[in-house]
Amino acid sequence: MFRRSGLQPDTRKRDLEFAERGPLPRRELSARIRKAVREACAVLDRLSEESLLQEYGIQGFRISGMHAVAHVVDHFAYHTGQIIFVTKLKLGKDLRFTRLPGEKRKGAAARFQ
């Protein structure tokens, strides 16, 4: 959608992304993710209401720009969750991503009252 709307060129190299065998240093991975989010935010900032309402043909489907944006956000969250899950599994510890800053440890029942 974004490439077709002229807002952002498609510079992705999917084959190289899937060929990565790592492990990548934590700082490099974090920098890559932050860069991707910054670039996505810059594209989103430039989208007009018209481009969000317009229909696009993407992978054989006709969807609105808003639908495409929602799908990309969901897709990113899904893969980010996979990274976190596998990291927790490999390290065998809680990474503390699911607690709010400053939250005191409480029993599960106390959190839902």
C-alpha cells in the first residue's frame, strides 16, 4: 500500500531477512526494531485520510488503507511476541515485559480486584 501510494519505497530484502541465522547482539536487534518502528511512524504521519479510506489490491485482496495499517500493526505485534516468547524460553526467565514500571509484585488475584 505505502509503496503504491508513493509515500515510501519498498526497499525490503526479504530473502536476506529470512536467511539471517544470528544470533544478533541485543543492541543490534533492538536498533533494527527501533529503526523499523521509526520508519513506520514516519510513513503513518504522512498518510492522508483519503489514503486510509482508499481501497488497494494487496496480495489478491481488496482492502482499505486503514485495514492494511491495522494488519501491519497486528503482524508486527505477533512477530514481536514470538521474539519475546522464544527469548524467555531460551533464557528460562521472566523478561519483565508484561509488568508496568513501578508495579509491585502481587498475587494474581490481587491484580484483578
